[in-house]
Amino acid sequence: MAPLVEIPFGGSTAGSRVLVTGAHGLLGSALTRRLLELGADLTVLRLDQQPLSALVIESLETECTVVEGDILEAELVSTTITDRKIDTIVHLAAQTIVGTANASPRATFEANVRGTWNLLEAARLASVERVVFASSDKAYGASDLLPYLETMPLQASHPYDASKAAADIIARSYWSTYGLPVAVTRLANIYGGGDRNRSRLIPETVAAVLAERAPVIRSDGSPERDFLYVEDAVDAYLAILDLLDVGAASGEAFNAGSGVPRRAIDVVTALCEIAGFDQKPEVLGAGVPEGEIDRQWNDSSKLTALSGWSPSVELEQGLSLTLDWYRRHPEVLAD
């Protein structure tokens, strides 16, 4: 069967009035840039005057309508959607750090669950035409059956994972109950130039290489993850928006990833080799960090069958692109 949408993705967004939450993050900033290039009328919700990620050229922010505020402010969210006549929403805003979630579960549930239903309810009342919500492959929880399939139950057992699983179910309920055209993404670990969060493996390793010090691995190096380059992740979101536009994605969840598991130690080693840096990593853990899952990777065949999407950047190429980006912008990861 031929894909239901056309490549390049995102054709349905030209002229759309789009709200992006979490636009300051790695994925959000890359998606923001692409939506502007496609001709979307873009509004971004920004918390505490947080700048858009360094991945976005500063001048692009002047092309967006920036609303200062928190996803937890239900009235602000509702007013923004109605006043801006929003027809498309991409909801990325979340507390995304596993360690922070373990230490502060209440704040995590507030941001990731209540923030999501605030936005969904406002979208429902305003009859928004398309919503894509960023869940996570971590919502599946630990499983002996891999790769993850969208038909698998959500069996989260830690605060971050549980917050995403709960919001995932809530989001899809807005289609089955109210007919709100919403789709859910469960993406692999996204990486690329512009990520400021050094608690993540790849930015920390790049920071170490640039500073000529040993990279730090918080585990014993054995956890396996699926890594997805940020531009491939953007294409996945645009493909899903196109599927919603043709009525083929409402109420559905979509995995996106490389489908190739890579050990943490192997990712660090590969990045050091690409950089020509021969210092061995400092392995701090004796196993898997508390609250994390040891093995994760995705089957993306559902999205591929419907849209033709597939990742185009292999890990080693993506790591090279990422390293080159930070070499041009060393201030982003400066100590």
C-alpha cells in the first residue's frame, strides 16, 4: 500500500496557525525552525522567559508570537488558543529528566499530566483541528519483548515513565470520547546539536571531548537505547501532522526510532573515536541508574507503512553532525 502522505513531510502545515509548547528544547526548537520554513503562523509558549534553544537562529524567534507562561496556567493556555485562533498544536512541554522525576514526583506529575490535560481541554473547547502529544517510549516500561510495538501495554513503573503513560492514555481518550483529533508519539532518545542538558549521555560526552576530560557514564555502560537524530524526529512529527490532516492518525500512537539498540558505552566510544579523542570514559555506575530501564528500542513500521517515514541519519553520521555543531557553538555546553 502506498503511503497516505507525501514526502517532504509537513505540507499540511503551510498557513496553519500552530502552537508549540516546549519550543525552547532540542526537538521543539528544531521543529519550530522547520514549521517557520514551511510557512506556518507560529505561536510558542515559553516558561520563565526561557530562550529558544541555541539550535534556532535568534532571528527566528522574532518570527513567532511568543507567549510567556506556564502550561499549568489553564486560563492562559485557553486564552492563547482562542485569541490566536490556533488550529494545530504540538505539545512537547514536559519535565523530561528521569533523576529529577524521581526526586520531585509531584512537580513531574503536575507538569506532565495536569499540564497535558489543561492543553487538551482547551483544545477540545476551541475545536482545534490537530493535536500531537509527545509521550515517550519509556511509557512502555521494562519489557522482555523488544522492540516496542504500539500494541504493547503501557507498564511504566517509575515517576517519569508513569507521568508519560498517564498523559498518553488521557490524550487518546480525548479522541475516543470527544472526537478531538489527537495523535501520540513515543519516540526514542533524541539527540543533536543544541541540546543544553548535560545529564544526557551525548551532550555530556561532547562537553567532555571539547574540554579534553574523561566522559562520564552514570551507569555501568551496559544499558541499551534507541537513538534518533533530531531532524529525523522532526520529520516524524510532520508526517504525523500530515496523517492527522487526512484523517489517518486520530487516537493513534506512533513509535519512531532507529530500531537499532546501542549500549551507552558504545555510543561514548564511537563519539570519542569520531572526535579523535582517546581518553577512556569514567564509568560511575555498577548497573542501571535508579528509575531507568535497561533495554529499550522501537519498531517504527506503523509510521513507515502509513507515511513512508524512516530515519535517514545513522548514529555515527548523527554523532559527527552533532559534534560539528557543538564545535561551532562551544558556548552552549560551557562549564
